[in-house]
Amino acid sequence: MKTIDELLAEGVAGKRVFVRADLNVPLDGTAITDDGRIRAVLPTVKALAEAGARVVVASHLGRPKGAPDPAFSLGPAAARLGELLGADVAFATDTVGESAQAVVAALTDGQVAVVENLRFNAGETSKDDAERGAFADQLAALADVYVGDGFGAVHRKHASVYDLPARLPHYAGYLIANEVSVLKKLTDEVERPYVVALGGAKVSDKLAVIDQLLGKADRILIGGGMAYTFLKAKGYEVGKSLLQEDQIPAVQEYIERAEKTGVELVLPVDVLAATEFPDLKTKAPAHPTTVAADAIPADQMGLDNGPESCKLYASKLADAATVFWNGPMGVFEHPDYAEGTKAVAQALVESKGFTVVGGGDSAAAVRTLGFDETAFGHISTGGGASLEYLEGKTLPGLAALED
């Protein structure tokens, strides 16, 4: 995989460089609520602009249905990129049409432009190779060189991620190069003890990664909504807690495998429970009760780790040489159910080992709960991509950057 440093050494002055970024930021109307993904691509965009490239930044945002939708415009992201760069960033109101062509043609050396949401075009996400390829041809006409730096999208076989690199000289940006080197530390060069903390709502989203980790990790901590399927699989009453009944046989098999292979599987010992899901808009006090994890009342649902579980999880992370954390431990968006997630984040901050926050909701939680991002070894920009890498899958966007 050639990197941006090799491209810069070859010289980029006057060249149109297409940067596939991940500007898929959360929006409240047109206000960006977390600009972490824009900040993550800054080093690549800055280096190219300072070297005299004419930088064309492209990304998806949300899931529009292959046609323009103002709710998913990249306009706010383009404006924020300009603020962070301290320079004017031109914005094309389409992706490959008249506006994009004119904006790119008007770029001078060192200038940056953003084209509109890639997914406003059906060809970007098409399952049909020819349709995707035709859209990639249109994108290729805007550039001389391709730099892949949207790690959050590398697990997608999309035109801008997979097909476009085949049509242009291609390089990995700083973000992707860094993400890959970190993931290698979690797969090929692991320092032990290796502890993994997995949370989030659905156990089905994490089954494949648990399958792989049972052969690699020394200890796996299970929290969040997915913990209740594990507790049910052990025969415990989980009340109205989130439960995937159809996954119980698979979970029972993993519990047995963990015992046989000597992997320590850690589940909550107590939880914060309530009869109703909290109001995340008003954040009205929820008044949860602390109950034993093996005896959740029939009319209640578990919504976060309890105080004993918080202490237990912190102790199980304390001696780790390597930590990977993906998924919150509870409904962290509500202050009454943030302690479980906070306890894991704090344990990572205090850890002397190499700590990785695996993107998605975990990265959002770190920022929402006010932690200093520099206190962690690495915060990934791609939750789904990092999980698929750990599952051992070939990621289309990384394969496309290989020579």
C-alpha cells in the first residue's frame, strides 16, 4: 500500500487530488454535533494543499436514497472543514455534474473543494458493477490522483471506495495508514494481557467479532443491550430488557467455547433498571433502581451497568497491556445511565497499556462524556470497519489501495 508520503515525495503541485474522506458527521438540522471525523482527515488535506495540490474532497453523509436530499447535504461539513483549515473551501452543489466540474476547474494550486454527497448518486452504492463503474468513471474525470482516507467507509464496496482507485494512481492517506497500523497491533502484534470490552444494543452485530476474539483475547467484557442476551443464555431472568431470543443458542455456544479455551468472559453482576426507557430529549430524571443482574424484575429493563459491575469492569481492565473497546455499556446519552460507559472510559484513561476506542458510539461517548481524546492510545473513526477488520474480513477499500 503506497502512502501519502510517497505521493508528496513524487510531487503533487498542480495535480488534482481526489481525497475520499469520511465526513459523515452527526447533524442537528444544519449544525454539526461532533466534528471528529472532519478533524481526522485534516492532516491529509492540509499536507496536500500545502504541497500545491488542487484538492477535491468527497464523502457520503447519512443514507439518502441515491438522489439529492437537502437533509444530507455536505454543505455544513464543507464549511466546518474551511474553518478548521483556516482557508476558503469551495463547495460544489452536485457530485459530478456542472457545478462539480466548474468548481474543480477553477481550483488553483493549494486550494480545496468539497463536492456534494456521493450517495446523491445511485451509482455510488449500486450492487451492479457496471453502474458503479460508470459513476467511478465520472469521478475519475475530476482528478489525476486518488487518496483514500475515509476509514469509516472502507468496508463498503462502493464506487468511490472500491472502483475509483483502480482508475487512478492511488495512495493511502494519513488516517487510513494510521488506522491499519493500529489494527495490526490488535491482530498480528498483540501485547498481553489483551482485554476486549464490547457493548452496544445488538449481540447479532458483534457475533462474528466475538467468534474471532475467542481465539485471540485473554478476557472479554460484555455490556450494553447485548449483555441481556448473554444473561438470558445463562438462564437468568432479564425482565423487559433488550433481548435477541434467536441469538441465545449462538451465545450459549460462545459461553461454552470461552470456558474450554480459557478466555475469561465477564458479564454484569448488577444493573440499573427501570420500567420505562428514558426520555433522551428532555433528559428528565429516570430514578433507576440497582438490581442483581441475575434477578431483573419482570416489569423492568436493564439500562446500564450497576455500581458493582462498574468496579468489576474497571478491575478487569486494570492489568491489560492491550485494550479494544467497542460499544457503550448503557444508554449513555441519558445522565442517569452514563456511569457504566464512563467507568470503562476512565479505566482506559488510567491504563498503562495500549488503548483503542473502536469508533462509532464509543467514540461519540468519549466526546459526549467530556474525556480528553489524547488520553486514549487511539480513537478509531470507523466502528463497522474496525469490527470487520478484527473479524478477519477483506475490506474492499483497503484491498483497492493495495498495489
